[in-house]
Amino acid sequence: MHRLFARQREKATKPNGVVDLDVLGELVATAYEQAERDRVRTERSINLMVDELDTLNRTLEVQVAERTVALGNREKELSAQNLRFDAALNNMSQALLMFDGNSRLVIHNKRYCEMYWLAPDDIKPGMVLPDLLRLRRACGTFSGDPEAYTASLKAMIARGESFHSSIELPNGRTIDVWNSPMPDGGWVATHEDITDRRRAEKIIAHMAHHDSLTDLPNRVLFQERLADMLRETRDGKRVAVFYLDLDNFKAVNDTLGHQYGDELLKRVAQRLRACVHENITVARVGGDEFAVILPDIVTHDDAALLARDICQAIRDPYDLFSHVVVTDTSIGIAIAPDNGSQPDELLKNADMALYRAKADGRGTFRFFEAEMDATVKARRALENSLREALMEGQFTLHYQPILNLDENRIPCCEALIRWNHPERGMVPPGEFIPVAEEMGLIVAIGEWVLRQACNDAATWPNNTKVAVNLSPIQMLSPNLVPMVIGALAAAGLPASRLELEITESVLMQNTEATVAALHQLRSLGVKISMDDFGTGFSSLSYLRRFPFDKLKIDRCFISDLSKHDQSGLAIVRSVAALAKNLGMITTAEGVETAEQVELVRMIGCTEVQGFYFGRPQPLKDIVRTLNQYLPKQAKSA
Ligand code: C2E
Ligand code: MG
Ligand code: MG
């Protein structure tokens, strides 16, 4: 019997042992009701729990779904990262290997196989280094002992140090290898092909020490080598330093152009190299300046011998793009230890000797001598004061009248520059014009002369012309024609009243550019005279190159002229006749005596210029002279 029912029957049993059925029925009903209430409560609890579980489930589902998406994304990210890593690994210019703590290969890239000529399938993760090196040895890209190499590498890695080596491959390429330790006891190796970098570094180093045009050592390398040589030279041995400079290089450069100038420099460099033994340093130390170190000489003659050879070699004509060009070289030589023991000192002294070689006529060589120092200093002082002279207005012009013999009038006066030096007094042009030419200052001086002469002539009576001397250097200036036009315009002088005097050397040094400039000037109405005729070489050929208006026969033909000098007379006579036939006026220069006047008149010269008739004189005097001639000119006109 159910315990609950037993207890209810007990409760409903009366003391007399009779069961009160009503009470029992009530008790049972109450128990059923209670049970029903419990069941309903329980059901409600269960429902609540089910609901809660349901909510929880849904939350979990959402969370799982979210996690799944996140994981998916992460996976995608990881695979993208893997792809990127793979791309990076296989596209890097360096080869890469990674070994784990057990010295087994974990990662490698394609570049490694390419670099060492291995088949991609040869290499597999898990391999050990000696196996890999053996594969390389079979391909010829490893030449050492795989075990020994691995042992020394591992020893370094174990100490936490990087292991570096360089490998030369049979194809000439150089590989730089770095093995760096990793925290797990493994290491990562990078292999870089540094061949191109090395080559570039070599080229840069070469460029820093060589001249790009001629590929000769430059001044820096020259000085280094000279310093080395001087340190090594002991025991009575001597070293000669040559300083060379091309004569007339500027003319080639200016007239034919830089392309020709450059080509000439290259050819000169080749010839210089050919003159000396391979281990002798020949350098280009400036524009057209070269230097040579001649070691181990015993006497000056050893150096002189080479200097002569060099002069000879440079002198041979050059065929530059079908143009024949001739140049010469001047050489200054200083000898160590006699003339100095330091590179700078030797170069300076060789330069001084070069100065002398040039002054002595070029195309030659000179050894340094102590007194040159003083000469060069004096020359430098002259150069400085010449520069000052121009700025401080120390130049002045004198004018020398030129007489027309037939008409007995002064058609023209020649402008002759004078330097009124504050201490030295009047310096004649012969002393400073050559210096100004070498300095290039003549261009500025020449412009001053031209402007001044045009201004002065504009004040002269009777349309008297002015003759102005042009230096060969001025003729090279591309600015010459505009400069002449400017000077005429500024003075208001008609071009027909200007004569420009050039010497044969102008046509010697130059070709088309000069002739073209002369034609341009002539087309303006300017007259062109050939000055100092007879002092150059092949005079007649120059007369054919340009139709000069006037030929000035040099003083040297006139000064000795006398009735008894038949050959002198014959020369001047034929020159005068030649000029006449070519339609040129002839001026006899340097006429000093009445006899000479008569002789040149008889011979057929048109004009005379000389002390007999009038010295070069300041502006105010020449104006007076011209005014004195006015009546006569009026008469003869
Ligand atoms: P040049 O052009 O032949 O000038 C004539 C020179 O002969 C002048 O010398 C003149 O004084 C000199 N002379 C004239 N008649 C006689 C004479 O009867 N006897 C002697 N013994 N000499 C006479 P200067 O003035 O000393 O000039 C010398 C040279 O300097 C000139 O020769 C010319 O080549 C150059 N020169 C003068 N002025 C200039 C200038 O402004 N520019 C340039 N580039 N050169 C100039
Ligand atoms: Mg002259
Ligand atoms: Mg002259």
C-alpha cells in the first residue's frame, strides 16, 4: 500500500478501528488536488526551463554562427597572407632558406634553386644542409666540403652569431651569404647576388679617379700615385713630373666646336699613352692639360728623351671627322727630389716650367729652374695689373696718320693702344698685348679700343677713317660682329669709316667661321686690311681666302729699303703689283725717311704710314693734324 494512502487511512480510521470513508474520500481528494497543483507547477517550471534552454540555444547558435564567420574570415585572411608570403618569398631577389632547431629545412624559395642551378623538385622540406650542399656540388655551385661547412656554420649559430660568406659562381657571379640565428636554435640564410652592385661600385670608384672623356687618371688619382711614388722613391732615384698643355686647343674648340675639341683631346690622350710604358701614369689634369709621372730616372736626359718623343707624337696632324687639325704641346718638367718632394710643389714647379716653355715659343719643353719662380711671379703681377688697368681706365689710344701718296691727304688714322701705367709710365702694346691675349683679356680690351676709336673718329673732320687692330683671339669670339655693330651704332659712325686690321695668323688659325665673320663685317661696309703682310708664312694663299681691301706691307720690308737694295725693292714692287691686280690698296708701314717715301711711291704703293710722316699721337694732336690737312684735302678733292 502506498505510504501516503496508509497515512490517510490511518487518519480516517476512528478509534474504534472503523474507517470513516468520507474523511478518507476527502483526504484522498485533497491529495489528488495537491498532486494536480504540483503537476501543474512542475509543468510550468518545465516549460520555463524549456523556454530558457531554447533562448540559450538560440544565443549559442548566433554565437556559433558568428564564430564560424569570424573563423572563415580568419582562414581567408590566413590563406591570403600565405599567398602573399609565398609571393614575397618566391619573388624576392634574394634566395632564402630557413632551418629549424633540428637543423632541418623548413622554408626555401624558388630563387635559391635558380641561383644555384638546382631543379625545384630536388629540394624538400625536412632536408638537412649537407644534403642540400651535395646537390649544389653536383651542379658545380658549391666547391667546399658540405660536412665541414655545416659544422662551422652550426658552431657559429649555436653561439648566437651570424655566419657570413661570399661565393664566386662558375658564371662569374658573386653571392653574399648571411646565416642568422633564430630563437628556436634554427637559422635563416639569405643569399644575395651582389655582382651588379660590385660592378657599379667599381665603375663609380673608377669614375671618381678617371676622366670620363679620355679615361685617363684624373688629377686626384694622379696626385695619389705621385705621392705613393715619392714615398717609395729612395736611394738616389728620381721622379720626373711632366705638365703638358696643348697649344692652340682653344682655337680648335672655339672654331670647330666642342665635338672636335673633345675628339682632339681623346686622340692626344691615346698618343700620350702610346708614348710611354704601360705602368707610367698619364693623367688629364685640366681642360687641355695633361701630366705624366716618369719614375726612376737617372739624369735629365731620360726625361728630355720622353719629352721630345711626346712633342713629336702630338705634333703629327690629326684627322678629326675629315678635318685636318694640327696642334703642338708645351711641356714643363720638374724633378723630385731636386725641385720638390711633395706632389703639389712638383706640379706647381712643372707648371712654371710649362709657362716658360710656352713663352719660349711653344711646341717645346723646359726643365724647372729656381729663377722661374721670380719670372712667373712677375708675370702674374703683370696679369693682375692688366686687369686693374682695364677697370681703372689706364688705357688710352694714340692715332697714327696714314697718308695717301697720290692725293696727299689722310684718309685714315690707325688706333694704337697705350697703357699709361701709374708707375711704369707709357707701356707699349708689344709688351702687354701678348699677355692679354694669353689671358683672354684681349677680348674686353679690344672692345674698349673699338668703342673708343669709333667715338673718337666720329669727331674727326672730312670723313677720316679709323683703323683698329683686331687680335686673332678676338676673331674667335662669336660675339665679334654684334660687338662691331654695337660700337659703330653707339658712336654714330658709318661702317664705311671703320677699317679692321687683321694679321695672317687669323686666317692660319681659322677656317670658315673666321672667313664668314669677315664677310659679314665687309657686307656692313667695314673695310678689312691685312696687317704686317710678309711676316707670316704662306701669305699668298691667305690673300685668296678673303678679298682684303688693303694690304699693309710690314715695316721689316720697308726699313732697309734703299735704292741699292735691288732684291728688297723687287719684293715690295711685286707685292704692290699683286695687290693692285687684286684691287687692293697697299700701305707701306714704317716709312721713316724721305728716300723711303719716294721709293715706295715709285714702286707703286698707294699709302704710307711711318714716323717720317707722323708718329702715333694722342687724340687732341691727331685732330690738329687732321685739321691742318683740311685745306690740302679740300684742294686735292
Ligand atoms: P701694327 O698694327 O703693325 O702697328 C704699327 C706699329 O708700328 C705701331 O707700333 C707703330 O707705332 C709702329 N710704327 C709706325 N711707324 C713706324 C716707323 O716709322 N718706325 C717704327 N720703328 N715703328 C713704326 P705700336 O704702337 O708699338 O704697336 C705695335 C703693335 O701692337 C701693332 O702693330 C699692333 O699689332 C699691336 N697693337 C697696337 N694697338 C693694338 C690694339 O688696340 N689691339 C691689338 N690687338 N693690337 C694692337
Ligand atoms: Mg696695325
Ligand atoms: Mg702693322
